[in-house]
Amino acid sequence: MSKILLDIQDLRLSFFTPAGEVKALNDVSIRMNEGDVLGIVGESGSGKSVTAYSIMGLTAHPGRIIGGTIDFNGHRIDRMTEKEMRKIRGNEVSIIFQDPMTSLNPVYTIGDQIREVLFLHTNLDKKQAQHRATELLKLVGLNDPEKRLKQYPHELSGGMRQRVMIAIALACEPKLLIADEPTTALDVTIQAQIMELMIELKKKLNMSIIMITHDLGIVASMCRKIVVMYAGKVVEKGTVEEIFYNPKHEYTKGLLKSIPKLNATEREKLVPIPGTPVDMLNPPPGCPFAPRCEKCMKICIRSMPEFTQISDTHASACWLLQKEAAQALKGGNSIGK
Amino acid sequence: MENKNTTGKAAGKKTLVEIQNLKQYFAVAGSLFQKRYVKAVDDVSFHIEEGETLGLVGESGCGKTTTGRSMLRLYEPTSGKILYEGKDITKVDMLPYRRKMQIVFQDPYASLNPRMTVGDIVGEPIDIHKLADSKNDRLDKIITMLERVGLNSEHANRYPHEFSGGQRQRVGIARALAVNPEFIVCDEPVSALDVSIQAQIVNMFEQLQEEMGLTYLFIAHDLSVVKHISRRIGVMYLGKLVEIADSYELAFHHVHPYTKSLISAIPIPDPVVSREKKRIVLEGDVPSPLNPPSGCRFRTRCAYATDICAENEPELRQVGNGHFVACHHI
Ligand SMILES: Nc1ncnc2c1ncn2[C@@H]1O[C@H](COP(=O)(O)OP(=O)(O)OP(=O)(O)O)[C@@H](O)[C@H]1O
Ligand SMILES: Nc1ncnc2c1ncn2[C@@H]1O[C@H](COP(=O)(O)OP(=O)(O)OP(=O)(O)O)[C@@H](O)[C@H]1O
Ligand code: SF4
Ligand SMILES: [Mg+2]
Ligand SMILES: [Mg+2]
């Protein structure tokens, strides 16, 4: 059995804004094993990035964790001070962001920025750090690493900058690499390079990856497990096959039906999900997807369904499944429309 | 000038818009004596038939937006011709054509004036082209347009910030439709939207095309979306059209080395298909358009490149019915 690396339980996190409380995460539970590649997908604003930042201990004002636990590699992240967190961040867990330009410092060379991370977390001397920095750039496939170390971020292309970000994230060989839309700003041919690189490095360094993306193609080709989020809640989780071939939540089903497929040999009609995304200041009390769900029942509007376990690895929070389960048990209809 | 009829017009179909050998260069800072140019669009020709959708794909900076904007004469073309219903409009007064040719932008957040109500945003082009006889007529027209795109009269008095991304994109489309255009350049109209909202907007574009007989140039970097909506697709690389064909022909029987790598790089949202898919991972980055490679512009990243690729620029040649490719080794 593989070891559990990350265990988030019933995490609740809110932003206390002048306009009101934004309940960005509502009872989010995610568990991943060592060596997993986990994809988090979901609508814009569903809480993917906020989840990632909370694992990094980067919940910023006006955001606050108001419930639940984050267990990572033996650390209770939710209870740690910033000082304690600094030892872990960049060392045991690293993150790469969507836009490499905003996360690299424009006034320092690439070399400065890699060495800084190394000095912070290791005992390498100057010469060793230089050697390690060169090694890292080679690892992420940048040619001419000595020259690159002396260059500034703006002298590199988008794809090269993203490789540098990965090099920095990998500097201390983290157990977990979180990639928050790491290729959204890149062209598909460059995206393919970066995805290939991440999978290759995962094998080489034996790390785990959380891949946050809205691109279902990326999750299908990279991830083994998937968490689907909607409006601050996890609505479904399972293996990549379970989610793609046997989706159980109405949002997941709708999402899969609404994307055109490049390999479709006949013209398919796209089936969009009607309605608009949730207003996070006034979220519905029940299932967050209820206002857009075509199978919505009275109970869906009133209260949030529990997870129904479909297999050891597959679970989904939808009243339809609860109803099926209840029917199967009692042979009757317990939840009326 | 030689009129290269490069994109294979079918007999009996009416061409609505056409560009011939279009070049759009932008001067950028260089030394005092030597101006340098970004050759954003360099000798591109294609036509679009009435009622059809031509998709345009390619990597960032390859010239898709510039092509679309030049067709509407939002830039003055460096050289080449733009024909509308067979008439050369490269040098004419555009006002009468502005009504017929519209554009929808990528970013539904930035492209709408935040200080105007949605009603006035949609009404502005109606005013510019003096299409309303009275205040009531103007309002009627605005409401008709809002309803066409799935909004309603209540929305007219609201401001853009009160809307979601998908709704704002609908407003942008209503504005483009308000003057009853024939041709619309859709520049990445769904790229900024959530996947679940993209399908709503794509379906709406299709429905409007059917109802109003619209013709589209549909620009996007997502080939799956482009294939879904387009009848034909053109692929650009560094200012050049490298391949153009029927959408299915392009998706399944593409031949240009660049198209091959582009399509192989697209991750398919199906785990089994995706895992079995062979990727051609391209080496290197896109060269600078300020200093494009000699000969074939793709040669620096192309696995098939030989000496001739550096010496001569390949011309678009027909390789099948309506299928054209610019490559020395095909
Ligand atoms: N600093 C903040 N102040 C107030 N609300 C915030 C803040 N940061 C995030 N939120 C809210 O928290 C929710 C979750 O945001 P998050 O960035 O995690 O979404 P996401 O799933 O990553 O979306 P996207 O796909 O657009 O990146 C959103 O409703 C967002 O508006
Ligand atoms: N007004 C301008 N002045 C100078 N250069 C320009 C101008 N507009 C575009 N360019 C350059 O022309 C080239 C083509 O740009 P264009 O915006 O047409 O590309 P694109 O294919 O639409 O890219 P994207 O997918 O990023 O939107 C780029 O190198 C760009 O930097
Ligand atoms: S012309 Fe040469 S370099 Fe260009 S795509 Fe064909 S083989 Fe490759
Ligand atoms: Mg995010
Ligand atoms: Mg563009």
C-alpha cells in the first residue's frame, strides 16, 4: 500500500471582504498517496487555487481557514506558523504558477533566483550552488545553462521562463509539486514539452504532482486521479477512467458533454450547461450546482448531499445517487421530488 | 500582380470576402538608418464563402489577429488586396463596409466600456450608422438584439461589471449584430470563458449563422473548438499560411510538418486515447518575427528540413480537393 502524502479534511476557508463572507472552500476533503498525479478541475472561481495556496500555507488576508485540517507529509499545515512554514515551502512542497512572468523577479538574474532558494534550504556553498543551478537548468531541458543563469527573465521566452519556474520549484527535490495552470499562458506545442518534462521529472525524482487546470485534455493525459470542484465544494472524485468513462455528478457529466472533441469523426452537437456560474457571495444553501442542474429536485436546493461511494476510489455528492442508494436499500422512494 | 487563387474556390459558391497576397508589416524601433519590421502577416491569401466559417489557428504571435483586423481595414495593409463581394476595398472609404463587417473580441472584460449601460453599448453602432428612425425604434432594435443572444430587456439598463464573462461575451456579440452585418471576425471569442460556458456561446454563434446567414472568420488557438465550428481551417505559422483544408481533412489528413506537430500536441480529453496518442514534441521556441528564418519559416523546428528549406520559400500547392500546403517535402 502506498503511503498517504496529503490528507485534507473538511477544509473550510473564507475571505472576509467588505461585501461579505466569500466561502471559498466548503468542507473540502482531498487525499493523495505518494507518487500520485492528481488533477483538480472545475469552473473558474470554484476554489482550485485557494486549495493549492492553503497547502502551501499561503492563505492571505482577508482569507482565513475556519475549519478542517491539512496534513502533509507529517505536518499539520493548518496549524503552522509562517516561520515553520518557510522551512517546508519550496523544500518539501513547491508550486508553479500560471504566469511565470509575475512570479519571477524581473530585476534578478535566473541564477540569482535559483541560488536564493538553494541557500535558503540547503548548506551548499557558492560554488556548489552554482553547480547545482546549472544542473537544474539542464534537468528542465534548457540549452546553454551557464548563459541562461546570467540572463534576466525578460530575455527568455514564455516556455523557457516556465522551465525556469519548474527548475526553481524542483531545486530542493520536493515531495509534492503543485502546478496551478502551468501551461495556460503557453502554446500547445510548448505545453506538450512542459507536460512531458513534468512527467519525466516525476519519475526521476519520485515526487507527486497536483495539476490544477480547466483543460480536461491535460488531466486525461497526465493524471491518474481527479477531483472535480464546483463553487467551493468537491462534487466528485475518482480515477481518471472513472471520471471520464463513468461520471456520476451532473456537473461532471455536463462538463464532459460540453467540450468538442478533436478526434470526433462526425459533427457532434455540443450540449452546454445552461445558466451562469455561482455568485460566491450568495451561494445556494444546498448543492452548489442545483441552479444549473436539469435534474434538480426540491431537496437539492435545500441541503447539500453527502458523498455516495461508487467504488473504493470513486465518490460523488449528488442527491440522485443518494436516492438510488436509498431505493436500492429500501426498495422504495424515500426522497420525493 | 499575379492573382494566386490559392484557396481553391468551389464552382457555384459565392465568395464573400477574400484577401490576396496580404502583407501587414509593423515598423518597430530600430537604428536610425534602418527601420525594422515585424512581418506580422506576410503574403497571405484566402477566401471565405458566403455563409461559411473559416477557422484560423496557430501559435501565439503567428498573425491571426492581425489578419482579422487587416481584413476589416482596422490597419492599413502594407500591400496586397482585400476584396468584399468581389470589389477591391483596400483603398476605399470604409464607412459603408463597417456596417457589413464586424468584429467580436477575445476579452469580454476589457472590450466593453464599463461606464456605458449594456443598452447603450449595443445601441452605439446603431447610432453611428443611423439605423434607427426614432428613440422607440432604437430601443426595439436593442432589445431584439439582446434577445437574440439570450439576454432580455431587463439587462439593457445594467452595466458590464454586473455580468458574468459569458454574459459579457453575449453583449459583445449583440453589439456586433446590432447593425445587421454579413461578415464577423470572431477573435478568440470563447477563450476567456469557462468550458461550460464556451459551449453556450459556440452554439449561439452557430444558431445566429443559420438564422442570419452570417459568414465568420473564427480565430482561436483551441483547435477542437475551431474544428467544431468551421467548415474549413487555415493554419498559420510566423505570418504565413502553411496549410488550409476542409476541417475534417485538416483534423485527420493534415500533411504539413507544423500542422502535424500542432495537432499531435493537443491533449485529448479521453484517458485511453490520450495515452496511446503519439506526440511529436517540437524542439525549441517560435523564432522572432523580427528576424524570421530564411526559406521556410518552420525549418528551424522541422524534423524534415533539408537544404532547400533554408534556400527557398515553399509556395502553397494543392494536394487534394481544396487542400493546400506550403512545404518542399510534400
Ligand atoms: N483575496 C481574495 N479576496 C476575496 N475573495 C477571494 C480572494 N481570493 C480568492 N477569492 C475567491 O475565492 C473563490 C475561489 O477562488 P480561486 O482563485 O481558488 O478559484 P479557481 O478555482 O482557482 O478559479 P480560476 O479557474 O479562475 O483560477 C472565488 O470565488 C474568488 O473570488
Ligand atoms: N500594432 C502592432 N505593432 C507592432 N507589432 C505588432 C502589432 N500588432 C501585432 N504585432 C506583432 O505582430 C505579430 C502577430 O501578432 P498577432 O496579434 O496578429 O498574433 P496572434 O496570432 O493573434 O497571436 P495571439 O494568439 O497571441 O493572439 C506579433 O509578433 C505581434 O507582436
Ligand atoms: S518546407 Fe522544409 S522546413 Fe518547411 S515544413 Fe516542409 S520540410 Fe519542414
Ligand atoms: Mg485559479
Ligand atoms: Mg490574437
